Amino acid sequence: APNSAKDWKPKYVVIGGIIAQPWMMNMYRSKSEYDIAVIETQARRPVSVKVKQFSLQGARIQNDWQGPQMVKYKNKLHPWKYIVILPVSRNPIKIASPNLSQLRPCHEGVRRVLMAQQRDRGTGGGGGGGGGGPRRQPDPYRGGGGGGRGANDRGYDTRERRNE
């Protein structure tokens, strides 16, 4: 995790969605910029806002069995919770929030994509049943939290940026 809470960049994170493939994670500077991208895409106009795109194909979540990791910052009352997504051949993607309820939809969306990929690989990509599907993971949002610290690079804050 970054050394300071200020080092997280505020982003609006969308997994899949109306204008991306289901396995893509897009990051926008705000919800309003996402709305602009949707309108422009549906009107078949070039997208005028900055979008960071990441493929979740073949990715995994670091230490996912223990739920979101935590980092405590000086002058912050509560620790920040974060997840680390490990793409196939890119740098780790760190996503955090001081508020667990804001991190949860992003974490669950990534997990949903990764579980679907496991299911598809397990059945050869075709339809039909398999051996009961993937193992159900415990809900990390009940009870205790994770722990640990990562590298000293920047991550993404899931809180929406206010007019700055």
C-alpha cells in the first residue's frame, strides 16, 4: 500500500458495465466522467474523457482468502482496506477505500469475473454442467479483516472525487 493516504488516486471503478466487455475493469476520474463516456459511446462518438482500462482475464486477487488487506495511516482514525489484483503480465492494481462498503462492490465484481473464468475453464468453455461449480469463498465482509502491507507504489481510492 502507498505510504500515505494522499498517495491513493481517487477513481470511479467499473467492472464490465454497459460500454465494456465483462472482463474489463475501467477507471474514470469520477462518476460524471463515466456518464459522459457512456453517452459518447452509445452515440458512436469518440470518448473525450480519460479512461484507464485493465483486463481481468487470467488475473487473480492477492491473498483473497483473508478478505481485504488493511493499512493504517497516521492522522487517520480508521485503517484503509484494500485489495490487490494481480493481472497476468502487468503491475499489480491496488484499490482501496477507508470505507469497506465502498470497496465491497468493486471487490465482489472482480471476484465475479474471476469465478466465471474458473467456471469456463473447468467446463472447457462450453455450456453444460460441471462438478458442482467453483468452491464458494467465505465472505470477507463478515467479521475480521486482513492485514499486511505491499510495495511503496500508488493505488486507487474508490471514493468518488468531489469537484476539485
